[in-house]
Amino acid sequence: MIDTVDQRLGARVRIEREMRGWSLTDLAERSGVSRAMIHKVERGGASPTATLLARLAGAFDISMSTLMVRAEMQEGQILRHADQPVWEDPLTGYTRRHVSPKSAAPLDLVSVEFPPGREAHFPAAVYMDGQHLVWVLDGALVFIEGQVRHEMAAGDCLALGPPSDCIFRNETERPCRYAVVVLRGAGAAP
């Protein structure tokens, strides 16, 4: 029985790697993540950062959201708040809650609480296999998409453009809450 998010993520990374017939060395070369760190993650012995997960997902040619969904999803039409998988990035302290239940629809809904004064970097590969919307629910968020800076306040919603390296940044002194909606398999925006 896998009972922690880190253990489920590790198991999913191993499954994705083995489905492709890759060794730890193969994944390390493709992702730029050390073989030792991948081994720790697969065993559930390390809490991976968002950046590390993004690099692994990129090597698998899927988004970080897809990797996490595959690790987190539970059967059932309703996903109760108490049962929603929660993951905290050990580097930034940002907390990601997977809100949407498993369904045939290729849609994922994620709630994020982002601490003040923090930023998280994600490579373009994170945004390759779907269309992403970022909707600020409370606070303020700076989202840097390639060379474009978007300053967003509560209620603002951004549709991401073609995949590019991105930065989420909270430049305020209070937490920011936002939702990310991912339409899997839709490709990037034109």
C-alpha cells in the first residue's frame, strides 16, 4: 500500500521509466537528473522538487501535471477534500492540491498555495502535452512566460501560449492562491 505522495510519485516515475524500457542511467541522461537522485525518488526516499519533477516529466515527454495525475488519481466520481492528494515543493514551500476526480475527460484541476517572496521555475517541457490556464483566486501572482511578464491579481485568468520556460513568482508579503486547469492532449495554444 503506497500511502504518501512522495511514495506514489516515486512509484510512478519508476513505472514510466520501466514502461519505456529505460535504465536509471537512460533516464538520468535524458533528464539531466543524477542517477542517485532518481533512485532516491523512485524509492520514496527523497521529496522531489517541482523543478526535478518537471525535468523527469520532460524526459518522458509528458507534463509535470500529467506525471502527478498518473501518480495521484483515485477511482470514484467525487474526490472529497480530505482525499485530495497534496504535495509540497520542499524548495519553495508551494503546496499543490489535486482537486479533480478521475474521469474520462482529459481535464485536470489543481489548486496551489504559493508562499510570499518565492518563485518556481519550470522548463517548457512542462507545458508540452496540454493547454494550461492559470486563474488567480486570492493575492497576486507574477507569471513570466518566456520573455513576457504577466502581473495577475485575484480574478485574473491567463491562457498560456506556446510552451516556453516559465516562472511563477509571488512578489508580495502574503500567500497567493491560484488554480491551474490543464486540458491534457490539447497541445499548446496557437
